[in-house]
Amino acid sequence: MVCKFCGTNLAEGTKFCMGCGAKLDEPIVTPPPMDTGVNASHGMNFDFDTNTAAPVGNTKRYEYKVLSQKDKWFSGKFDPMLLEQAINAYAQQGWRVIGCATADVPGFTASRQEFVTLLEREI
């Protein structure tokens, strides 16, 4: 069985494509897409929306970077000015912020709050 959206070979009875994440209502056998020459080891493009699939031939690839206060920029201490400098420095290299969050991390004596910033860039 082959995914009708991306051409990934699948086991019979598969409900979702392991290649593109598309929901497989009626699998249609199609030839696999032509090799675009894109090296997949440079990044992964996950499409978790099962209602739509990435179009065949979509060659965009992304890489991700996670910044936290343990990053070299911050020396273990959060400083908003240092975060701003780090984001601006990464932006000059093509990175963009796609999310951030805080979390309480348990410690030996007390919990501490840590920030995480997620960056993405197309490769």
C-alpha cells in the first residue's frame, strides 16, 4: 500500500501515513514522488494536522534550536536583555522564534523556574 499524498510505502490497513501524517480514508496506490535532491538528514518537516497533508513535492525543511537559561548566552541566570541579544543574534542567521514557555523544575532544596525559547529556520 502506498500513501496517496506522499508515496510512502505502508502496511495494509494503516490509518495514518508514517511519512506525511495524512489520514488514509481510502488508500490509493500511486508511484512514489520523484527524488528532489533534498537531503532529508538536514531537518524534518512534520505535519501533525491529519485533516490536510503536505502537498507532494513540498521540499521545505526546517531545523530547530532550543534556548534555555542553561544555554551559553545566559551562564545559568535568566536576563531578559541577554535573551533579546541572543534572539537578535540568531535572527541574523535566519532563525525565528516560534514559541516560548516557562516550567517549574524541581531541585534539591527548592524548585526553580526555567524558560525555554524555540527557534526555527528553513534549511
